[in-house]
Amino acid sequence: KAGVTQTPRYLIKTRGQQVTLSCSPISGHRSVSWYQQTPGQGLQFLFEYFSETQRNKGNFPGRFSGRQFSNSRSEMNVSTLELGDSALYLCASSLGTGDSPLHFGNGTRLTVT
Amino acid sequence: SQKIEQNSEALNIQEGKTATLTCNYTNYSPAYLQWYRQDPGRGPVFLLLIRENEKEKRKERLKVTFDTTLKQSLFHITASQPADSATYLCALLILTGGGNKLTFGTGTQLKVEL
């Protein structure tokens, strides 16, 4: 089975721009979660989608948004980028039940200059 | 406020010894606790899950304990090897009436030396 695929792997953007990150989950997984990872804050939960509906949301500003398509693929968008948005963005898929583990991709490294 | 604490300092041990990592939490009532391993430049990889009504779980050289009274989980790697060197993350899942919101600790870096 193919793992979780995130594209692009690296991205460099300028302050004020917007960015879209993509995530293809493991086949059969209906839940996709997004996390931001920085050295100081660790892994911070952004949101979770299940069957195209946002099911949970973390404490991030509205500039961070996402969506999930009918094939479970997901995208995350960040508008009006700030320097502090520089981070590793990780996507994880799962079956969506409480006891199902997360399967992570290797992330998109976003640098905002 | 809710907190998940893991040893922020790196743990250095000798090959063949048992590594013990700690995860403490406050103001949570997790239904599940999970442990992940993360290597540099890669996403975390799931290792073990333990439920709130379980005391201990084992998988090969790995063992996890979960004490909901102490609000603590211990993660043990027996007969450690240099290949076990990585950052280990604990994560709590709280059932909120729908959805998976897994909250992670900041991780402990383990280095196994020859």
C-alpha cells in the first residue's frame, strides 16, 4: 500500500503571498489531519477532515484553511503569509476512529521570507 | 491549562541498555495514548497505542505503561540499538463527541551509543 504523499516537499514564499499544500492519504482512509511542526512549539494540530467535512479544528487564525475532496485527498491553504508561518506542515491519514493510528507523510517544508 | 510534558533534554544511553522515556500530562482525561517515532526530515511513525483501561502494552522490544492516576505514561525500549536513535513523541486523544484531535508532546530525543 502506498503511504501518505505530500506535495511539494519544499516551498519558499514571500510574506503576504498565499500557499496551497496537497496531501494524498492512504487508500481507504477517510480522515486527514494537518499539523504544523516548529522547533519551539512541536506538533500543533490545525484541523481534521473526515468524508469532506471538517470535524475538528485547532487554535490557528482563519488564514489557515483546508478542504477535502470526494477521493479523500486534502489541501491546506495559508493566506497572507507571515514569517512565523515557516514550519514543517505534516499531513496524516487514518481510518478515523478513536483507536486508529495516524499515518504521516514526510511533510512540506515551508519557508517564508 | 492542559499540558503534555516530555523530557526536553536528550537521553543518551549505551547500546544494549533499556531506554525509558516519560510522558506526563495535566488537565486531560485521554481515552487513548499513543507513541510515535520521528527521524530527522521525516514524519512521525506510529509505534504503540494504549487505552485508558489498559496498564501495559508490549510489542517486540517496546513496552508502554499508562497510569491514569499519576497521569503518566512510560515508554521502554529494551536491548536498545543505535538504530533506535530518534525523537519519540507521546500523543493523547480525547474523545470530543466526534473526530480525532490527537495532541502531541514536544518529544524526547534518544541517542543510543555503541
